[in-house]
Amino acid sequence: MENKIIAANWKMYKVKRDVDAFFEIWRKYERLKNEIVIIPQAPLLSYVKNFLSYEKLGAQNCSDKKEGAFTGEVSPYLLKDTGCDYVLIGHSERRHIFGEKNEIMGLKIKNAIEANIRPIYCVGEKLEEREKGKTIDVVFEQLSVLKGLPSGGYDIAYEPVWAIGTGKVAKKEDASFVQGKIKEYLSQNKIGEGARILYGGSVKPDNSSELLMAPNVDGLLVGGASLDPGSFFKIVSSG
Ligand code: PGA
């Protein structure tokens, strides 16, 4: 099996002593072939960076601006300077709790790529959209912001909103189907060169292996189950 990318989205959890405790255990585990990305809150980035050896560092969000009078924003250029290789863009919590609109996503992705950071662009439908059979329409609409951007340099995470933090994981067939459609969309529009498609939403040690083996699943974006080093290691080593 080819190497996968497995990212730990720590969301708004952990302070420094929790990071110490995580890496005290994590360091004892063997190094794995899969690419691992740790994504902590922005003020923890430098701190976490000190613990990393082969793992990569990622941020949870970035501004669509380079620099300027934009209080509270974080520039991808500073993220790069801090050691980030990845940044999440368009996570459903940004879209649905903080009201970030689809239109700004393209600008953020472009800005991150120009800062030499690889965006992981998150897409996915809400439960009511799924029930109305609109999954593919919603996902394609979210992907449309990629048209007109550099043809590559980013990855995509398919995260059905109804599966995030709920314990309801998408069936591997559903993840494969939607992720296959995402690949078709990218290739038909001649975009997304080299993009890997991650699955996210209630990934746990007991479902990660079958998800990782499913067609079109090139990696995983893990929230809750990445907070504990033991459970994250089981996920990372399961495929
Ligand atoms: P979860 O979160 O694994 O806790 O469902 C995934 C995510 O939000 O990226």
C-alpha cells in the first residue's frame, strides 16, 4: 500500500503541559511510513514544532491577506516562518460556526500556496443536504473555488459535517464514492494536480483500517481520536 497522509486536528484543545504529556508517550512509538501532520492551535505551533522530528506541522486556518491592519488574523507567511508545511482551509467548524463563506476559501488557498504552505481544503455536506440527495452538488460547489487557482499544491479533505465529532462515521463505500467523484471533478477541470483526498469525521482506531484501505481514500483527518497519543498511534499504524 502506498503511504498515506494522516493529520491530527487538535482543534481548540491542549495547553503546553498537555503537549508535553502527549509527546512523552508519542516519542516512545516507532517511526511510521505514513506522513503525519500535527495541527495544534496557532499559539502552540512553535511549542509543538520543538517536539517534531519526522512529523509535519500544520495550522488550523489562515488569513487571505499577506499582512496589514487585520487584527486577529494569522498570515500564512508567519505560519511558514513558524515551521508549518500545511494549513487547513474551510474546516466545517469555520464554515458553519464562524460563517466563513465559500468565496473566501479560494483566496485563502491562493495566499497559502503563495506562502509555500500546502492547504488541506475541507469540503463536505450537512445532514439535511445529504438527506435531500445533494451531497455531490454541495461538494462540487465547494470545490468550484479551486478553479482559477494554481493547478496543484493542495490536498482535499472530505468531511461530511454530520460525521464530525458525532461518532457517526461514513461507510467506507460512501467515502470512496464521494472521494471518487472529487477526483473526477478535479481531473475534468484539470485542477488538483497531485492532490490527495483525505477522509475525516469520527475516525477512530476501530474504523481507521477499513477507511484507509477503501479506494480513493489517500489519508485521514482525525479530530477527537488524535488527542490521545495511544489512539492516534493505533490509527496511524492501521494502514
Ligand atoms: P472528529 O473531527 O474526528 O472528532 O470527528 C474531525 C475533524 O473535524 O477534522
